[in-house]
Amino acid sequence: MTHTLDTLVTLLRLETLEENLFRGHSQDLGFPQLFGGQVLGQALSAASQTVDPVRRVHSLHGYFLRPGDAKRPVVYQVDRVRDGGSFTTRRISAVQNGKTIFFCSASFQGEEEGLHHQSTMPEVASPDELMKSGVKVMNFKSHPIEFLHFPEDKAVARQRLWFRLAGELPEDASLNRYLLAYSSDFNLLTTSLVPHGIKFGDPKLQIASLDHSLWFHRDAKINDWLLYDMDSPWAGDARGFARGSIYDQQGRLVASSAQEGLIRMRP
């Protein structure tokens, strides 16, 4: 495991303070506020540590209430809402400086047989084909996540990219779910900017996540390339809405996401 990936894995492990109470350190990625994906991944980690391992998370729904401080740790309070015959429900609050910055609910279920279908993965170039065509791997400085972006069509509110966590990971399905939640927050909301020709980092742009939902359909290795197919069916009233489908290289739908966020243009 690389040093940067090891740092991220440690970030998601959390420190147990007492029953149902956990603390996670923060990572400064250079954003104006704490990266939402960190809070998503850590909240899921906290909830999962209070659930029987035979039950896996299948959905996560959260709201970002206040900007977090990337220089301070986050405390997670888990409320054991219900342990039912088939499903387990948890409510998680993330707190900094005595104030809730994020809360979410997560639902867990054991394996069951059932009906099966899925959407078809788009026909796109593989990661190797993209790199051979000259597309460069992008990442944040001193950060293990890598992106391969497809060229944008500004006539369509859509983004497609391959992503992965570069490096070796332990055979830990729960850890891969935390990392998937963490990664799902990158690029999703900015899909709403594509048809307007506005880039993240534009000094006139104020952008922030308001909520985030994630549905886990099957386990995946986050250090293998995954396709993130995102579109934005609507934007208005200083908000943008985007949704995403995450596929593995075998064309299996791994997860689905949805997010609404503030998109405000200042004079």
C-alpha cells in the first residue's frame, strides 16, 4: 500500500471513544471546506462498526448542514434506530465544535435471493484505450485517487470518467465500501456545470453539496478501475441536481448515486 493510500485507509478506520461514539481525523485537500466524501466514508465506517458484519450497507442518505473544518477531527454519534429481522437502520451525526455539520441514515441487509436486472453499461473506451489515445491520468496532489476523464460534450449535461484508488488494499469488503462512498462525492455535482461552460474553481462560482444519496448494489474493489457515468437532468434556483451510475470493468452495476447542491453565480 502506498503512503497516501495508507493515510486514507487510516482516516476511515476511526477511533472508538466509547459505545456508539467515534472520532475521525480530517484531511485537507485544499477545498474551501472539509471534503464531503470524507464525512460520507467516515459516517459509514462509524455505522458499520455497530452492525453485525453479516449485514452489508445497501443505502446511505445524508445532508450537509455546515461547512466542515479540514484542520479539525470529526466526532460521529451513532443512533441504533432499529435491528429488525431483515434490515438494520442507523442514524449518524457528524459533529465539529459542538455543532452538527452532517447527518445521515444508513440501512443494512443480509444476503438474500431475489429478482435481478440492471441497466446496461455505456459502450465506452477502456482505461487502457483512453490512456493510449493520450488522455492523462489526473489526481490531486499527494492523494491516491486517479481519474481518467472522457471529453465533455457541452451540449449535454453529462460526465463520464474512470476512477480508482491507486495501490494495494487489504481484502476487506467493508473498507472498499467506505472508500466507494468517499470517492462517489468527487465530480458528481460539477456535472451540473457542464452545459454552462463553467469550471470548478471559477472565482464567481459558489458551489457546495447539500445532500448525497448512495445505493450499494454489489461489492467492488475500489483499487480497480470503475466507470462513473453521471448526468444532470435539472438545474435552477441556484441549485443543481446530478445522478450517477458506477460500473466495474465487467459491466456490472456496482452503485448508484444522487446529489443536489448549491450552485450560485456571484456578480
